[in-house]
Amino acid sequence: MTARHLLFPALLALGACTVGPNHQAPIQPLAPQFAEGRAEPAGPVADQAWWLGYDDALLSELVQAGLRQNLDIRTALARVAEAQAAARSTGLPAQVTGTLGADSIRAGGETVPGTTNTSGASFSPALMLDLFGGEQRAREAALAGLQSAELGVGTARLALLSALVSSYIDLRYYQNALAITRQTLETRRDTLGLVQSQRQAGAATALDEAQAQAALDESQASLPGLEQDYYAASYAIATLLAKPVQTLEARLERGAAQPRTGGSATAGIPAELLRNRPELRAAEADLAAATARVGVSEAQLYPSLRLGGMVSTSEGVNSWSYGPQLSIPVLNQGLLRADRNAAIAEAEQAELGWRSAVLDAVEEVQSAQSDHLRNRRAVAAYQRSVASYKRVVALSRETYEGGTTTLLDYLDVQRSLAEARLKLASGLRDLAASWARLQVASGKGWALPQPSAD
């Protein structure tokens, strides 16, 4: 038996192996609990509709519309369709080729009497044997890419929830701040009228009236900035919903109380983020794909075997051919090894990227949790401050009308009350926003069923 007859069985025996490393789940050491949390697991939370905790019907409606219409989410869904198509092109479809051809030719000319008709058909199938598992690794990479794309939809949903809820909280804050400022304007108009009456009675001076007018003008000057911020928030909401803002204006302008949270602030434990955060799971899928591509590049270093043939017929003459074709990379080994080294480096980068993403996720949760705890204390203090200043303003008005308090003192306590009310409104915004950030950082709400289209 010749060496040629021994070569192909030997290659087929070698083909039983799959070259390249197998993916192994990476490990990142994590603390048993968050910095200011408790070691209480939260369990799977990806399907929790946490925004319902605000008990705001319009916000819930906007969220449903956003999950259905947001362009980033729709783009992520299109990436899934692309990844599905890429996965279908791997495995056996990538190993089998074959073309069927047919021709019918009519020819003639001055040097050839009459015309001739020829026709024929051919079929040339081929099978590339996956000797060293390169195609298997390519399919592993494609399936991991598909998983990453599917999880990318969850990441886009979390981004939508974060931006939409934050914009809505801002919008309601600016509405409340505008209402507080307009109430302050009415109070200062009342004060100006009181001073003008006292001046006519000789109990107040021109300076008193000028000070009251200045306080009124100061409040009026703050209105345009608040209105600008309100409209910016409404434009942001419209963009996230991929709708003209004119279709939302009427409902948003009706006004509503600032969102207040009533749900749980439990974040679970750090290890749960590996399951609950879609971008962390996607990063691990990217690592699996990069690891599989190392095997693809490694397989390119070794011989390839193609089984092919052809059957043809032309003018009653039939022919066929069949046999193996062996290809051994020789002169391009340097290039192929460089490609493999590049794939190894890409896999290392993917692992480091996953580790970095895990640490960033833990930081996000801890930061949001810390903010939420302190915002709760701040809101309680602001509420006490507003109650105290209301009492001071009432007493100051009585003493001013009785002539024992100066107008400047009375205007100062009015200003202090207005500032305390605005600080309370800002504190409520910060509290609601930090709670939302904590829910998003914990990975809640991205796995709910996709809302049906309008």
C-alpha cells in the first residue's frame, strides 16, 4: 500500500479532534454583599416591572409605549435577526457546496454552413470535511454571537427604562418647581400690595416698596429657565418613544404629583448581577465567541480535505469525476500563526472586558444604593424644613403687620420658605431617580414580554 493510500485515513483519524480552547465560565472574586447592603439574595429579578412602584398610570403607559417603539430596541432586535442568519450559515451549510448548470447554445456564421445547436448540463457537489473542528468552532462562535445579540435587546430595554423614567421624573419636578414659583409670585404680589397700602397710610417707605418689587421681579426671572428645562424633558420623552412631541404635550401638561417610590430598595448580592444584568451575560457570550474564534484560526494551520466531483452531459456524451482534494498550508504559516495569536489576544481582551463590566456593575449598584439611602434622609429633613418655615412666615407676617418686624426680615423668611419648598421638590426628584437607578443597576425589568405593536 502506497503512502498516498495511507495519508487520507490518517487525516480522518486526526479529524476526530477539535483544536482550540473550550470556553470556561470566567471567575471574578466578589464581596458577599454590597458596601451598604445586606447579604440577602434577591433572586431572579429580570421580569420585575419595577416602575409600577411609582403608582403613576401615565408613566406606566409611556414605558409600555417605549418598550414597543423605541428605535434603539428595534435596532437591537434587527441585530438579533442578523445574528440568526449568521448562525444558519455555519455548520453543515458551510461545508456543503454544489452548483447545477445548464446551457443551450445556437451558433452559426459565414464560414460554417447552417447553424449548430449544442446543449449540456453539469452538477458539481463538494463536501469540506471538518477535520480539525474549525467549522464546529465557527458555529460555536456564531451561536455565542446570537446569544449576545439577544441579550443586547435586554441591555437596550434597560437603557430605555433608565432614560425614560429619569426624563419623566425631571419633567414632573420642573412642573412642580414652576407651580411653587408661581405660588411664590402670588405671595410676593400680595406682599407688594400690602407694602403699597402701608405706604399710602404712611407706615412704609419707598425703599420698602422697592424691596418688595425686587423680590417679585426675582421670582419672575426664574420662570423661563424652569420652563426651558420642562420642555427639554418633554422633548427627551418624545424622542425615546419615537413620536412627535406634539402627540404628548396635552397629556404631559395636565400635571401630576412628583413620582414617589413605594417599592423595595433591595439590591440582592453582587454575585446575582452575573445572572440579572444582561450586558454581563452578553459580555460572557462575547468571550465564548472570541474563544471559539481561537479554534477557528488554529484549524487554519492544518491541512484541509475536500471531497468533490462532477457529473456532466453534453450532446449525448456523459462523464463524471470524483475524488478527494487535499490542501496543506505551507508558505503562509507565518500569516496563519499571526492570525491565531491575534485571536488569542482578542479572547484575552474579551475576558478583561467582562471583568471590568462586572466591577462597573457592582459600583453602579453601590453608588445608587448609597444615593438612595441619603436621599431618603435628605427628603425627611427638607419636609421638616418646609413645615418650620411655613410657621415662621405666618408669624413674621403677623409681626410685620404689627410693626415689630421689618419688611426686609419678612421678605427674607418668604424667600427661605420658597427655597425650602424647591429643595424639597429637588430632593423628591433625587430620591425617585436614585431608586430608579438602583432598579436598573440591579438588572430589573428587561426580560418582560415584548409589548404588542400598536
